[in-house]
Amino acid sequence: MMRILIFAFACLWFSSGPVRSEEVRGRATVIDGETLEVEGRRFRLWEIDAPDLRQTCRLGARPYPCGRISATALMDFVVSVPVRCREVTSAAGVARCWAADYELSEGMVHTGWALAIPRDHARFAPIEKRAAAAKRGLWRGEFVKPWEWKPTE
């Protein structure tokens, strides 16, 4: 009897960790530069922040719609390619997503159309540094970091 109780306790103990959702696969619809929908579920890409759709940036003296371009960059990654997403935190909808076998968060930072979230910066810091040095995406001009940008109405 004692063995059964120990076994039951061990099963409960080891299964009580964070619950990870199953992988969701399918065609993706892009919402913005950091958010997509797959099989009716909305996911925000893990560890990145992209410009809001309404956000503008500057290239020289000229403003341009960097938020819309960021969303277009994400569309380029997912068009005609099956996407798979897996939630990675207890915050619902934050996920690592891949188009084919390419991680979308990494791709968005590499192209310069998204930034690594500062608290998680270590993972994508080298990629972001190379994007900035190569003046890719947002790094070609002036921009307000997405987490600092406030819409003007």
C-alpha cells in the first residue's frame, strides 16, 4: 500500500509543472509584425516586439509606415508555407513559431523589422546587433522602439 501511495505522489509531483500546449499547425494569417493567427488561434511571437501597425518611422526627412512594412515582412516568411506554433509561457498566446523550420522571431530580428524585448535580449542580441550594423529594416533610419511608442490621435 505504501508503494502505491509513493508512486501516486511521485506522479502528481512530476506532472504538476507548467503545462505546455500542443503544437498548432496550419496556414498563418498575419495580424501585425509580431502577431499571427493559425487555425483560429492568435499567437504573439516570443521574445520580440515589432512596430504597431499605425507606427511611422523616418528615413532621412521622410516618414514611412514601418508598422505596416513590419507586418509585410512577417507575411513574406509565412506565405505559402505551413506554420507551426507552440506556446512557451504561462501568458496565453505567447509562442515560438516556425515557417518550415525557420523560427519567425529570429527572422524578424534578423531582417530588422522587430526588436528583441529588452528583458529577453540575450537570445537575440547578436542577431539584432548584426541587423543594426547592416542597417536592415528599422535600422536604416530613425525609429521609436516599439515598447516606447505611443499612438498620436
